[in-house]
Amino acid sequence: METNLAVAQLAALAQENRLAIFRLLVQQDAAGLAVGQIAETLGLANATLSFHLKTLTQAGLIEARQDGRFIHYSANHAAMHGLLGFLGENCCGGKACC
């Protein structure tokens, strides 16, 4: 993973509502949740939610899928695991410590 991508993903998660959205979507299956379900669960206004979903999507942490007239969002688990791997890549200087 490139450092610039890791910085963008960490920056996207460094906000309370976006972190809550991401954590909610990580708990779902691949079908994800419709925008209305996310808004209702987290108590966010649609305009606010739209802004945060856009930021998370641009960072590659979530993905949108059109289903009729609804948009469903799901976590990009590969991106999440890539970021976690990047963060722990040089753990303990390569020594077996974990």
C-alpha cells in the first residue's frame, strides 16, 4: 500500500461520524445498508450523511451499489485489511513479538 493512500484512509476515519458509519458497515454482510438505514441507525441528517459517505467512498473504504431507486453502501473489507496490514507491516522491527 502506498503511504498516500494510507494517509487518505486514516484521514477519512479521523472523524466521529465517518468512523461510526464505517464501523456500522463493517458489521453488515456484503449487501450492506441503504442510505436511509444508515441515517436512521446513526441519527444523521441526509445531507450530513451524504457528505461523509462521499469521503469514505473516495478513500476506498466503502463501496456503493445501486439497487433500484436505493443506494446500498458496504465496507470494502480488502481496503480495511490492506490498511491494517500497512499499519502493522514493520511491527517490532520484524521480530516475532505479537
